Amino acid sequence: MAHVVIVGGGFAGVWSAAGASLARGDAGVDTDTDADADLRITLIAPNEHLVLRPRLYEPEPDLAKVELRRILEPIGVGHLRASVSTIETGRRVVVADGEEIGYDRLVLAAGSKLVRPRSLPEAERLFNIDTLDGARRLTDHLRERDNYRAVVVGAGFVGLEAATALAARGRVLLVDRSEVVADQLGPGPRREIEAALEELGVETRLGTTVTEVGDGYAVLSGGARVEADAVVWCAGIEASDLTRQISDELDSLGRVPVDRRLRALPDVFVAGDTAAAAFDAEHTVMQSCQHATPLGYGRVQRGGRFARRAAARLHARPLRHLPGPGRRRCGLHPGLGPQGDGLGRRRRGGQETDQPPHSSTGRRRPEDPRRRRPRPHRAPVLAS
């Protein structure tokens, strides 16, 4: 019996499982009666929930999770609650909590992690929204406080979300080593982002970072000391360490280079934040759920495009290429802040501000008034 093993229970891993299940269905296997008769699919992840990581900046982070059982059982995918420590591609084996598990095709979708400061004094005082536990700690710390002072380090995707959400009940200072906000997004959306931060009262200090954290204060690299009830570290992410067991040629974010079919090795595919997949001729995909979802599953209307490839090879079916550039969402509201419109601005009096659409590389796209306030797409597999 052929076996597809998926390492990781985030967006890319879950949608990979859905794609593999869909391919199994396309091959004529009834997942209600004989799911194990032709192709076995196992997802390995230590937790019982899919954590909606892009929503951990919201006031109640415990709402940002879905039981994996609800998703995987109906599509005939097994869930092994364990942590993978070793991948032996030569033997086609992974080791999870000491147990060896063989595979015919492997999908590495182990995600990314926060890059933590290595030499920051009293770094244990830092908060983050990288994990559910980290978000809970920040929420509990600020729950009974109003007019707090928060310092957010990092003005990328996560830092912008954190800063704009925290500004609802306190004063926020956003700092970044770069000389511009949202440097990785390119110049296209920058004017709107800067306007949103100004409207929300978020102060920015660029070309600097935090060099010390203490009880009620933070010290910036220029020597300035600022009041801080919480310092939230959002200064970058890097791919899972498991990528080093797949390839020696990782990119600067620790990701595995893949071909247009998302293969790293003949029997190994890589998805989500662990994959350095081409977005277009000049860019690789970004580490975000907007790219993790199509890397894992593809658009629901067209069927899976990632682990579906892995399963397709076991059924001797042709592989498909990764879809080209396009505007995609991960099924979650993309706004910055709890009432954001996608660029951090709030709705006032029922009125919405214009939202120029942008690609994830910062290139401006033609205005489409029908897309100014897109409704969140909810994937059928997550429905109750």
C-alpha cells in the first residue's frame, strides 16, 4: 500500500492532506469505505489544532484555531500527534517521537518560526504572536490594561498587524532596522500603510531596533530609553530546521529550492514556508498563508495542486505546474488590525476607504471596485 506522509499541521500541511485525498478520490478510491485500500495518507503534527497563525494578533487568540480531527477524519487522512526529528531521504523514513515511519512520497510542510534575538539583555521579557502560547501570554498581560505603552519590533507583515491591533487600546511605537515600513512589500502599498499607521496613532522609528528590555522600558539602538509595558518581537521568520535534512542549498530564509512541480527530490515535495518556490521570473513566494494555501492545495474550484502532485505520481498521473502569479487569500480577513480593510484603515460610519489591490511583491494592479472589500473565503473543508 502506497503511503504519503505530510510533516506539518499548518495551512500548507492541511491543504496538502486535502489535495492528496482529492487525488485519491480522482483515482476511484472511496474515502468513506476503502480509504486504506489504495493510498494511505498520514499527517504528522504534535498539536490537535490547526492554528490560524495570521489571526494571533487579534484580541482573543484562542478563537484562531480549528480541530484537525474535524478536517482530517472526513477526508480519510490519519493524524499522528508527534514531532518529527529526523528525515532520512535515502531510506524514505521519518522519525517522529522515536518511531520510524516509512513513506513513498513525503511532503515537508513544517512551517516557519520566529527569529529570536540571540544577545538581547533580558530577552525573556519579550512577547510574541508567533505561537498560540505566545499570543495568549501577550493577551493575558495586557487584558486589564488600557492606555498601555507597547513597542513592536519589526515593521513587516506580523509587526504591522500587531501594531495596528494594539493601537486600539494603547500607545504603540513601531521600530524597524529598515529605513522604510513594510520593506519586503515593496513601494506599491507603502503610502497607504503609512497613512493607516498615522491615522491609528502608531509612532514609527526607523533605522533602529531594541537593544535592551527592562521592567517597564526598552532601550533603542541609538540610546533612547522609552516606556514600554510590553515589547513585542516580530523581527522576521525562518523556515523549520527540518529543511536542512532535505537540501544543503537553502536560501537566506532557510527554505528548500523546488522546481515548478514543487519537488526537492524525486520522492520529496516541499510546501508553504519551507519552500523557495518561484513566484515569477524575479521573485520567490513569500512566507505567508496567502502562498502556503496554494502551495499546499491550490484553489478549491480547480482541485489540489501540491500534495495532489505527490499522490498523483503514485497513481501514474501527470504532475501539474505550480499556478502562476495571482491574487490569493488564505481564507482569512487580510486586514491590519481587528477592523482593518486590508491596509490597516478602519471603517468609520459604515464607510469604507478605497483599497488599491497589490500583488504580494508590491506591484500595483489595476483598480477593480468589486474587490475593494473582498469577503473572506471560507474553505469547505473547514465548515462545521
